[in-house]
Amino acid sequence: MADRPSFIALARRNTRRSWGLLAATVVLLWLIIVAVGVLGFGSSFVPSVIVSLVIAVGYLFFAQRAAGRTALRMAGAHPAVGDEFLVLHNVVEEMAIAAGLPVPEVWVIDDAAPNAFAAGYRPEKAVVAVTTGLLSSLSRAELKGVIAHEMAHIRNRDIAVTTISVVTVSAIMLLADLLIRIGLYSSAGRRSRSNERGATIPLALIGFAILIVGLPLAIVLRAALSRSRESLADATAVELTRNPSGIRSALEKLEADTREIRRIGAGMNSMWIESPADKAHGPTKFFAGLTDTHPPIAERIEILRAMEGLPAGERGPNDAFPAPSGPVQPF
């Protein structure tokens, strides 16, 4: 018993690690903007620092507010309306009460692959989306484990944290592309004016430097941050349900299912309870493995099995029947 991992210890460790990685990601974006101002446009250091700080904070603020609805659109989700979703609503309400949170909106994605995600920049604006494949595969206890995992993301403010890391990578990518285009276009259009050409070529060079060095570093930081938040959500799901078997059994079923999400959505890998990249094959699988946004699902399962005192390297027991639809069951 003494050797079993504590969900409280896991949560504390991952929280500390997450905030450090988030700070590093934001600082990286800020330093890149400062470098562009100083090296690319000849601005003095202090004004560049101030302007870059305003730009970075403003961009992150507005981007995270729009991210939730954008994710729902990209996934092709629709509101969970109808008697067939009564149990789903019941479980979401139960886990919201356990987490001390407002009940989020519930959305459904018509997709046979079992998966789920949470979105929204703050708990009062949060949504939970699940696939029809998830609903048809899991028992009520397993569904509680998955919803508790997503509720953990909401309670731990993982949505805002993950969104900041995702939009930071997007900003760095767009900035690099913009600098390269401006530098090359200006250089090609002003060949006869060497002094102007000399001022614009560095912009393209800075853009290439960001693309080669800054962007990969940002992607690695984003992936590490996402992995940390997923481990934290697993631990918090155990706290909310007081039962590691629900989320553990659900993850085992997701691991065994080979179906892939049809509409993943650009930049959404980190949002799903199981990364769609885990189902990829060939070159896609190889490159995805370099920047995994989730810990290996087998590793997550082993931690949960250890919490239950189950043998390592095995699978089961699993609930055989999916959650019934129709009349709401008691808690």
C-alpha cells in the first residue's frame, strides 16, 4: 500500500512543472518579439521591450477567449440535445458538483472514435465535448472517469494554460512567416536600392532563424506543458471520483480502440483525452512521437493501475456494457 502513488503528490508535482513550462513558453514569445524589434527594425531596446510586452499580452488575451468556440467548430460538435444524452448530462452535472464548478455546456461529436475534450477560457464559459463513439463504448463508471478528467482540466485552468501555449506557437510561426515574406519581397522589389535592400534582408534572416530555432523550441515546450497537464488531470479525476478504476478502465478501452478521429482540428491534439496522434501510422506517427502532447497512454494506465494495486503490464478488469441511455440513473 505504501508504494502506491498518491494523486495529491502527483497533482502537486505536475502543477509546479506546468507553471514553469508556461512561463518559459511566454518568455520565449516575448524575447522573440523584442529581438525582431531591435534587430529587424533598429528600435532601441527599452521601447521594444515595452511594445513587445503589450503585443504579447494583448494577443494571448484575445486568442484564448476565442479558442473554445473555435475548437468546437473545428471538431464539428453540436449541442447534446435529446433523450439519448440524459445519462451524459447527468454524469456531467455530478462531476461539476464534485469539482465545485458551474455545470458546463455539453456537446457531442458524431464520430465513431472514442474521445473527448474540454474547452473554454474560464469555468463559467467552459464546454465539454464527447464523441458518439465514446458514449457507445463506455460504462457509466468509465464515462464518469472521462468526464472527471475533463472537469479536472476546467478546474485546474488547464484550458487557459494549454491555449496560451498553443497560440504562442501559432504566433511564433506566423511571425516567422511574415518576416520571411516581407524580407524576401522587399529585397526582390528594390534591387536597385542597395541601402534599402540591406535593411530588409535581415528581416528574412531573422524569420528563418525563428523558424529553425525558436519554433521547434516553442513546440517542445508546448508538448511538455501539455503532457504535464494531462498527468495532472488524471490525478484530479481520481480525486473527484475517489475511484481510479473508472478513468483507468476508460483509458484501457481507448488504448485498445484503433479508430481515428476524422476531424482533429489544427492544434487540437493537446485538447483530447487521448491524443489523435497516438492512432497515427507511418511517417505521421514518427514525427508525432517527437513532440507528443500526452504521456504514453500505457504509462498513464500503469500509474492508475498502481493506485488500484493491480498487476503492472496487464489490462482489466473492464466494465463490459456501455452507459445506458434513457431515464437518468441515481448518483
